[in-house]
Amino acid sequence: MRPSQISCLWKQPEVTGNYRTAVSLHSHTNQSKESLLFIPAFAEKRPLMRWALKELCKKSARPVDFSTAYWTPPLPPKLAFQLETNQIEFDLELMSIVSLTDHDSIQAPTLLKQMSDTLQVPFAVEWSVPFEGAVFHLGIHNLPESRAHAMMDEFAAYTRNPSSPRLMELLAGLHEMPDVLIVFNHPHWDQYCLGKAIFRHVLDRFLHAHVQFFHAFEFNGMRGWSENQGVIELAATWQRPLISGGDRHGCEPCATLNLTRATSFPEFINEIRVDQQSHVVLMPQYAEPLGIRFLQTVIDTIRDYPEHPVGARRWDERVFHVDCHTGLDRPLSALWKAPPSYVGRIFSIIRMVENASVRNALAFTFGGKTDLHHAPEVPDEVVA
């Protein structure tokens, strides 16, 4: 296996010179349902948030079940696609390939394929895979157009009713398609907080059973260097290449991309699957403190977008819960005429991050560096 390369663009601005194309993988649109299950646990440890959540629930005529509640990212598919292509074509001056992967949905590429200028977008998804009490996420890229929707039904059936033999069958079928790419996204993310020891045990069992079908492990643009370093080691252990994954949910373009000489997505997939050749480039935004970047994503999520269609302009129109009586998804905006005033005050404090002085002060507080800069053993270019 050829070693994968990881380069930092802010240290090596000339690194793109030998390549024709950059590939953006793993980013989300407003067709993605993002779970809110983490909120009660997060709020329980923070008195102000605990109080705000309690007051918010009082305003609701019906109880909110956070296990089924979700939010949607702010960008519709066309704007998300343009955000990624613009970074590649204008900032890097390369050809662009963009694969959008919403959670358990291919609605975004379905919509984009109806437009003449985005016909080339592949059918791709971030599939939630339950396994022995954990949930792992697989980026499935370039599903065959004639079978994509039927295959999504099969993925959904497994997610509802997990079965080890069925998972093996599904992954084997995907692996047999030479133009399909299977990426293990953020493999060290313990979504259900099982604990380090238990999660590691389940991860090992998952890999032993299925790694034969995985073509790459993801270096995630929204994870710190220490976690990604663990993925580098995992990829080396299992003899798989690293691949980029931006995991963008807001309006910041993906912080990790793949550089390639390929001019089509199947050709790029062949580089990864057959040649096992991958060059990941970290964009300058990866060098900004991760905490600030997460706050910026929150700001993007709670921002008003008056240019968006009716029903998707305010933050509370993009947050949903399942009505316990009807079983239907309802936006939070249906619970009130306007969001409570204290929510607006909290959001105003969060929005202060967009002020340059506040942002600089926070960057100084965080040390002005990412984990990557704190690791002196990491050179300008990593060969993994």
C-alpha cells in the first residue's frame, strides 16, 4: 500500500501545483436530519443552559422528545454545492468534484441532478450503521443512479432492524461495485457516549468483521488533531488509505480536501480503491481553534436567512420534533408566535463571536493554535 500524504496549505501553499482536481467529501445540506439527543446531557452540566431548556420545554404545549428531535443545516443543496466548488475553483484554482453526504438521505443529489449545472454530482450518503449498541457512520459515495433509491431503502431497513448477516451482505454488495467508495467516517466518535473501553471494544469487533469492505478511513475536518492522529494510526493498522472529509454543517467550506490528478469521480475512486493513493490537504480554516469553528457553525445554524423559502428562514423553522400524538414532524416555530426573548438574548451573546475583536480574544484564550500546532512532531507534511 502506498502511504497517504497530509499537507497543510498554510505551510505549503505550492502543494496544489502538481494536481488538476480537488475533491470535497462529506458535507451536509438542509436535507440532513441532525439529532438533538445530546442537548439534555449537555445542558444538565451547565446551569444556565439547564434553566433555559427547562423554560423552553414549559412553553411547549406538548412534551419534546429529544431522542427524535432534530435540526437541519442552513444551506440548501445548490448553495452547499456552490460553497464547496467556489473554495476549490477560486481559492485553489483547480477543477472541483463535490460529494454531498447527508445523514441517511440522498435527497440533495436527487434535487441537484434536476439542474443542468449540477448533473455531475454523485449519489452519496452518510449511512448510520447501528452495531452492538454503538452507531458508526459510513460515507457511501457514487451509488449507481439506477439503483440508488432502492439501495437507500435497504440501508434504512437495516438501520431500523440491525442484523449482522444483513450488514455483511449489504457491504459486500457495495464493495463489488468498482465505482462505489466506502469511507469509515470519524471512526473514533463515540456518538452514544458508551465510554472509552466499551466503545473501543465494539469498534474493534466492527472492524474485524467488516474492514475488508472499507476503502479508506476519514481524516475529519471538524475533529482535532489528536483524534485524527488516532485515525492515522488506525488506518495504518488496518492497511487502508486516509481520505479527507470536511463534515461541514454550516457555511464554512470543508477544511479538508483530497488532491488528485483524476478528472472524474470514478477515476478518483480508482486511485483510492486500487492504487490506494491519497493526498489530503488541510485548508487554512483547520488552523483556527476548533472551539471557535464550532461556535461559528452554531451561529450559521441560528442565523436568519430571509432569502430562503418560506418555512426555512428562521432557526426555529429548521428545528423539528416528532409530535407524540400525531407522529408527524413539527417545526419548533409551531409551538409559539415568536421564540422566547431569553433565547434571543442567549443567541446575541453567541453571535458576538463574529466580532473580529471578540474572535481574536477567544483565539488568544484558546492559545491561537489548533491541536495540530501544539504537536511539534507533526511536520509540514505527514506521510501516513
